[in-house]
Amino acid sequence: MHGSIRHCSRTALSRRAARGFSLVELLVVIAVIGLLIAAIVGVANVAIHNQKVRNTRAIMKNVTLALDQFKEEDPLRLVYNGKNPTFGPYPPYQLANAPDTANQNSLVYNLEGNPPGPLGNLLANRFGRDFLNNDRPPIALVDIDRADRQRTNDDIRALYTYLKILMPSALAQVPDSALKPLNPQYHEFVNPTGDTSNRQAEQRILGIHDAWGVPLDYLLYVKLEWRIRPDPNTGTEVPGVKIVDRVPVLRSRGISRDVYDVQQQALQNNEQPVVDASKWIFSAAFPSPPASPPNMNFWEDGIFDGDQDDNGWARAVGLAEDYSYVPGPNDGTPP
């Protein structure tokens, strides 16, 4: 009897094998294979993303070491780290909302003061003052093509240029793979020797990029403290807010180069690109406590009231962030 049942089962299996799978069975197999492939691809994409995050943080760490070296040497101490420090011992950069520095209760004014001329804060003019003590671009040392009107990377362009000219040894800590031209179509260079007859000494201005090949952003966290301070115009002692500490920070957008290029194209078309702040990666956590003045737009325009309520930390937003501000816990602002 049992032998007869086994014989029937084998016969049924043989008949099924002979006629093949039904259409429903075939679709089920295809669906299962599709789910397996999707799961494998998803796991692979997550692994690749996590590896890029680790690589980006490694790049940021090396740049932070370069900034630490710059701070120790403080080559711009007579300009930015004197009696009334602005950027302190760190390389300066192009601030958002500059050159409008008229409001003394603003981060821009407190970091920049009131430089001469309506374009005094622009990067070319800053290079002229810092390297040649005048307001002209220092062609012998650095030349940036003014045809690039977008200038959305002036923060990282400034960081590379100050390091390259004032402390080139610090850049040796940054991997070569992270150093790439920002705008290959434009002519811009540094010449650390300052020798205009030695054209071979000219080198392209490079940006420092993350693991996705997207330029990093460079900015400062700054600490505001209400105290009695000298009025910058009269010199008399008056109460007000002063920047008493600062932390250099690098930001990666955490997006692919393709997505970044789409955002840049939107800017060129005078459109507002879509930005996901949840992907942002910072080299340093935002310090506590955050400044929380009554101005609800403080985190965007940097305007405070100038009283005891302004104490705390804020982000001195760079020009590259002028279009990408999104409030939230991931971008260094209170939730």
C-alpha cells in the first residue's frame, strides 16, 4: 500500500515536471526574485552611502587638523584677531547677507565690522586687503574670475586660498582626491610665491570636496555674549552683544553630484532648489545653549536685539547657504 502511494506521488511530480510551471507559479517565482534583488540593491546602496559618510567625515577630520594648525600659527592675527576680533584665528569667508553690515545687531556686522566700500566684503576685495593691504585683487598671489557671478562656493574657495598662500603645509593633510577645481570653465589661480614672472608657480584654486564629489561648505559657530564693550564708532563703553568664541565647521550636503548639479542649475535659472537638510553632515556638533533672541527670523537673517536674551551660540551662515537654509534640528538650529 505504502509503496503504491509513493509510486503515485512520484508519478504526479513527474507529470508536473513534464508540463512545467503554471503561469501563476512562474509569476510568484519572478516576484520573489524581484524582492530579493530589491533587498540586495537596497542593502548595497545603504552600505555605499554609509561608506561615503565615513569617507566624508575622514576628509572633514583632515581639514579640521589643517584649521587647527592655522589657528596655532594665526597668520592673520593683525587683521582678524586683534583687540576687536572678528573671524578670530580662523580663515575668513564670504558671509550671507554681506556686504550689508549697517545693522550693528547682526552677526555680519559683528564678524565683519564695517569695511570700506559697498563691495568691501566680497572675496576679491578681501584678498586685496589681507594680502596686499589695499582693496584690489592681488593678481600676484591670487586671481579669481569675476565672470563667475554665482559665487556659491566662496566659503570653501576662501578656505583653500588662505591655506594655500599662508600655510600650504596644512593642506598636505587633506587627501588629493578631495581637492578638485570648483569651476573648471573659469580662470582662477593662486601663486604662493607672489612672483608674477614665474608662471609655472601658478596653481588652480581648488575646492575641498566630500566623498560624493560635492564641494564642502565652511562656516563658523559663534558664541554671543551680552557685555559692556567699546562702541566700534565712538570707542565709548556701551552694553551690547559681542562674539566671544567660535568653532570652525565643515558641512557636507550628503547628496550625489548629480543632485548637486541640478541644484546649481536651478540657481543659474534664478530658481529656488529643493534642499533636504536631513542629509546634511557637520564636522562638529552644534554647541549648547543656542542663542534664542525674540527675532523669529534670527536663524535666517542673523539679526538680534542686543540684550541679555541674545546669549548663546549661532551659525555664522556662509554665502553658499544663502539659498539652502532650512530650519530644523539637523542644521545646527533649535527644533
